[in-house]
Amino acid sequence: MAEAFATEIAKSLLGKLGSCAVQEFRLAWGLEDDLARLEERLKAINAVLSDAEKQQSKNDRIRLWLHKLREVLYDAEDVLDEIECETLRRQVVKTNREHLQKGTALLFKL
């Protein structure tokens, strides 16, 4: 099957929700409740996905539901990727700022 299994996408999302970058973003922006709800829903979805994927060859409704679910999961993955990138970008900016301040202080000592 050319398309990724929804279970693999859901597992990937659960892993991303636990990443350090997402955890930092969660705390910084006060999104603990929202991301916790997303994690709970992903776990619930993941619990039924394996069975649904086995039945999709026999049931068009399940196949359609899985297709729509994959689209939603990919969208959620995109959002989490953006969160990780933004968190890392902020860390780089902060580190650069700190190095610049140290360099400026060193120049004044000379």
C-alpha cells in the first residue's frame, strides 16, 4: 500500500508530542491542556486503528474514514513540526544573543 498506515502516523505524532521542543513550547505558550487533549485523542484513535486498517479492504466506509483520518494526522504532524522548528529557532536566537552580549562585554574590557 502506497499510503502510510495511519497507526504509524499516530505513533509518530505521539512521539513528537513528547519531544523536548514541543514540551518547551507547551509550557512557554500555556498549551498544556490543549496538547494533553490532543495526546489523549491520539491514543484513543491509535487503539482502534490497527483493527480498522485490517478491515479497510472489506469496507469502503472504513477505507474512506482512514483516508480522512490520514489527512488530519498529517495536518497535526505539520503543526507539531512547525512548533518544533519555532522552538529551535528561538533557542538559536537566544544562544546567538548571549554570545553577542559576551563578545560585546569582552570588547569593552579591551
